[in-house]
Amino acid sequence: MKEVILVNYTGRKGGGPINALEMAKGFLTSGHSVVAVLNKDISNKKDWESSGFEKIIFLDSFSSIFDLLKQVLFFRTLIGKKVVQPLQGYKIKFIYCPMVSLFTYRINRLFRKEKVCVVNHDPIPHSGDKGTLLLNLFGMQSLYRTADCIVLHSEKFLDFVKMQYGKEKQVQYVPLGPQNVKGRGVPKLNYNPDDINFLFFGRIEKYKGIEVLLKAYQKTKEQYSNTSLSIVGNGDFSSYSSLAAKVKDCTVVNQWIADEEVGDYFLGNNLVLVLPYLDATQSGPVLIAYQYGIPAIVSDTGGLKAQVNEKTGLLVEAGNVDSLAEAMLKVCHNPDWIPSTKEGIQEYLEQISWKHSAKRIVDFMDDLNESGDGNGG
């Protein structure tokens, strides 16, 4: 019977599909066969289909509350059979859950004897996070409590998660890997090559510190005119519209960015990513910027401190407008700093390869099997 790693991820878009695919490819390049359970509308579906996995099981999405209720009530028929039957000829090495979605826990429970490794992206929910309550209703906390291994992408929260779930040996730190985003190779924004071009990229959320960014940029602009700010991302921007309108050379692209266009926003000269988060675990946009050799200015909070060092960017005090403005002006007055970070960025990316991370997870799960530790499904 062929042994496979079962990747259980039923989300559709955002950073989840990228992280799930890259880790699955990491397992594959490490010599392990992979079967994936995915949403049929996952944004990078073609990449999954062309990556050489053993089998992919696509599940139907829900487009209304009625559809969701139907899947909940008739889970065994609508989802369970579609997952279990195609896997009857395989031996599952372990189940890997790269991010929790609504049916992650219930799909795992179809294979109660198998060991489970789950990634906890946000051990402490972001301020204003509305999705955690719904996920908890669908068993997220039960998933973490019963998991044989919890993976964190931020080393800062190891002790917190160990205490929260009573797991001493089963909580492991594995850095978030390169995002490997795509683009069409045509810049989406016209960055002036004579300016220092600051870029915010990501969902518009209260904890992202957009107000701090706009105020800091305004201070920067008053002292150094050859600058621009671009804010790109989906979400409610209404709270910041009036402030943004008062700032010169500020471009706002307030919409969902398709996967195949993400990289095109990172094409330009003298680009610096700015993420003034008020609280955070780790950040996908930092790694996207690194992919394009772009340094980052980020808040000194949560797991961001592990992603940015003196060779790859600058750290500022979270929520402090003056601290951020000072860092932005530092770059403006020393533009040669931007290309000087490329070597440090490359070194960091080499340290966090998905293949290396996949091997660490497999080795840990093998050790659990040999020692008999874990929760046993």
C-alpha cells in the first residue's frame, strides 16, 4: 500500500493557497507522495494540477448560507465519501493542515487514527479579527487540542501555544517560506524612478496601521518631496479616505488583487515595502517583497521581528508615527541603502526554503511515530 502525506486545505484565496502548495511541493521534492484535499475554486488550481501530486480531491464550494448548512447537515454524504473513497488504497503517513478553514477539523475526523500536523498562523487573533469566532464554531480549538503537532511560523509564540494547549514537545517553529508569487511582468503602477517609492500591500484591516502609515508619510513628504506612497489591497478603506486625499503622490488601489497580478505591483525602482502593523504574527507581503529584492520597514511587533533584520530592512515602534517617519526619511536621505539589502535578502530566503521546512516537519512526525508521543488522532 503506497504511503502518502494527506494535505487538507479547503480555503480558496489569499496567502493560504500559496503556502499550502509550496509546502506540498516541499514534501514532494523531499521524496514523499502527496494527496491533497482542496476546494475546487482554489485560486491556484492550475498550479496544483501541474505539480505532479499523487492525487487531488476537489470539493465543492458553498456560495450561500443554504449551501453551507447543507454541507454541514449532510457532511458524510456530500464531503465525507468524496474524501474517504479515493484514499482507500493508500496508507496515510500523516495529515498536514497548512491553514484552518471551516471543514478542516471534520475532514481530519474521517481519519481518526492518523496523526495530524496543523499550522497555527495566528496564536493570538489580530485586533478586529471577525473570522476566529466562526472557525471556532467549526472546531478550530478542538483541532489544535487534538493535533499531534502544531506548527508556528513565529518563534515568539512557542511558549504561549505550549501553555495554551498543554503541549510541550508537540509545538514546533518552522519559518514561513518564500511566497513565489506570479506576475505578468508588466508593472501595475508607474513608480517614478527618481522617487523613493513606498508600498503597502495586503488586506485593509484596522490592525495593519494604515492611519499611522498615512500620517508618517505626510511627515516624510513635508521634508522630502521626491517620494510616493502606494496602498494596495482589498478591504474597507473608508476610514482612511479623507486622510489619503490630503496627501500628495498617494495612490490607493482598493480591490482584490488576482494571484497572477500580485508580482506586478512589486516591479519598479527604489521600492520599499512598509507594514506598520499594530499587532502581527508573521507577514506574507514581506516575503513577496523579498522575492523581488525589495527591503521592508515593519513594526517591531509579533513575528515580524524574525522576518526583518538589519540586512533586510528596518524595524519601527508599533503605532508610533514619528518612529515610522524617521525610518522613511532615513531611506530617503540614503537611497543607496535599498540595493545594499539585496544580498541580505537572498541569504534570508535561502534559510527558509520550503524543502528544508518540509523535511523538518516530516522528521518531527517520524520521531512522534517512533516515540509513541502525540495524541493518536
